[in-house]
Amino acid sequence: MTSTSDLRARLEARLKELGAEVDRLEAESAQPLDADWSEQANQIEDVETAEGLEQVRLEEARDIRAALQRIADGTYGTCANCGAEIAPARLKALPTATLCINCAP
């Protein structure tokens, strides 16, 4: 497994990427609609898709911030449910995991 500082740097870099992507999605959603009704329908569909993507990105950012806080607190890698160690392979696959494989739904 990578060191905590490497992990923190990767998570912070991803957080920055997510912030830029959310800003881009918000800017796209703020564009005025076309005068053509059929084009408006397509644009509205695109806006709804962008809003869904934005929500997913915001949730990922929230999970990353929580993982960074657990790193700072010294609780990263400990299952929030049973207190057991979360397997390094699980953390490698899902760095924001809060549950060990036994407690995960």
C-alpha cells in the first residue's frame, strides 16, 4: 500500500479535479436555452444529465474530504462499524471506504 502522504496527495489531487469538473458542469447548466423548441428539449436533457453528474461528483468530493479527515485523525483504514482494520486491497480499490469487507453491504 502507498504511504499516507502519497494517499493524501492523490486524494487532494482528485478533489481538485472534482472541483474543476463541478465548476464546468455548473457553467454549462447556466447557459441560456436556444429559441428553437426542439433544441431546448435537447438542452434541457443535457442540463438534467449534467446535474446528475454534478451530484455524483459532489458526493465523491464529500467522501474524499471525509477520508482526508480520517487520515488527519489517525482513524483511516479502521472500519467505522466494527473497528477492525480495512484490508489494504480494499482501500487500494476504494480509498474512501469506511467499512471492512465483512461490514460492507
